[in-house]
Amino acid sequence: MNNNLKIGLPKGSLQDTTLKLLKKAGWNFTLSSRAYKPYCDDAEIEAWLIRAQEMSVYVEQGVFDMGITGKDWIDENESDVVEVCELIYAKSYMRPVRWVLAVPENCDIRSVKDLEGKRISTEVVNITKKYLKQNNVNAHVEFSWGATEVKPGILVDAIVEVTETGSSLRANNLRIADTIMESSTRLIANKDAYNNPWKKKKIDNISRLLQSSINATSRVGLKMNVNNENLDSLISILPSLKKPTISQLTNDSGSAVEIIVEEKIVRDFIPLLIDNGATDIIEYPLNKVII
């Protein structure tokens, strides 16, 4: 029997970011007119696109061996799955998202205690009910079918909504009264599938390379030359994942130095390198950083 791994990929807001990340990790997916079933250049993988909200249910049931979804939807569905690894990325930013309690800017609700007897609209009904129970508050929670941000003050008293930056909430004259949970993307596996040695090895390899691609997203490589008399001074200022790689130049006049750094520091760091004797500086992008 040919080895085969059935995986679920998130359709919707996470779709493009996930496919780009998988490509960077080494797996290319091509979408045809049958957009729910992309073709993968790895013959051992069979993939489907499905909403992240449903993913953990189908992974738990064994429809998929592996899936990518948010921690929020695993908790909302109370799914019994293996959380293989955390993949910190969202649709726009490489950071977790937040589920927040949001209310009209000028209302009297200041904390969860002020929700007693109120109406709340949200996509995460179970998470919201647990939050209220933990705070000993009785309120009516209803499922939102969309356009949740426009409902407070008109249809309901408050909402529980996901946000990355809070800009959409502010645009609708809402303020955040509390943060209920942070959520990041997770690679999950069916328990039986993860007990299969071949599938576990395949899933772990995908996990490792996806994490290495995320590690590479915010980093770049820097190469430079430095003469012998400035080498110690240069090394003393170098930030790096590990110790820098240093190679002697063929004419023994100096060394070639190579490091990996956070991209956000490069614009201020290159002048410092030059001040400490670095020459012939090259910056290059990274596909994977395996730590």
C-alpha cells in the first residue's frame, strides 16, 4: 500500500499565508477550478481546503490525519487532538490574535461583571460561556453569523470578537473591555494517525520545516569582511542566533564573518558594523532557519 497523508488546510483568512508558508517550507500546492482540493507536488500528500472553524472536528474524527487551525477553534470545539506544534502567524502579522470583549465606546460596561443579564454576540459561543462562568456572570450568548462589529448598541450589548490590531473595532466605535484569550495557529494531528510511525515521521517533518520557515521570516543573513586588527571589536557587537561563522581570507589579511540577525535591526546595525571595521557587507534573505 502506498503511504498517504490526508491533511486539511485552512480556507479563508489564513489560506494565502498558510500556502505561502508551506511553499517556503518546501511543499507547493496548486489550486484548480476545484478550489477545495489543491494539488500538492508531494505524491504522499492529499489535501483539502476547509474552514479553520471546522478543522479540529474532522481531524479528531480521522477524516484528516493532520490539519492547521487556530487554538481558539480547538478549544471552541473541545476537540481531542494532538497539538503537534505552535505556528505563530495570522493573516497579516506574525503574532497571536486575541479574542476580546468589545462594547460601544460610550456605554457603561467596563468589565465582565457589568455583563450580568446582558446580550452578547460571538462566533465562539462555548469559549464565551466558559469565560462568563469563570467570572460568575449570567448573560445571554448568541451565535453571530457575521458582521459582528456592527451589532453592539443596536442588536446586543457586547460582542466577543477576534482581532489582530483592534483597528476594525475602533472603526466601529468599539472599545476593548477585556481580553478573553490569545490564540495562535496550531498544527494538529489525529491521535491514531500520530501513533502510526510513518505518519508521525511525516507530520513531524512538516512541523519542523514549517517552524523553520517562520523562524526565517523575520531574519536575514549578513556576510562581511573585516581585517585582522578589527576582528575582535567587530565580534563584540554581533547579535546572532549562535556564534558567528568566521573564515580566514585566502590572503590572510582578514576574515569573512557571517551571522543571522533580526531584519528589523539591520538598518541601524549596518552603520555600526561599518564603524567597527566591516567591509563588503552583503544582506541576503532566508527560507529556513532550523534552531
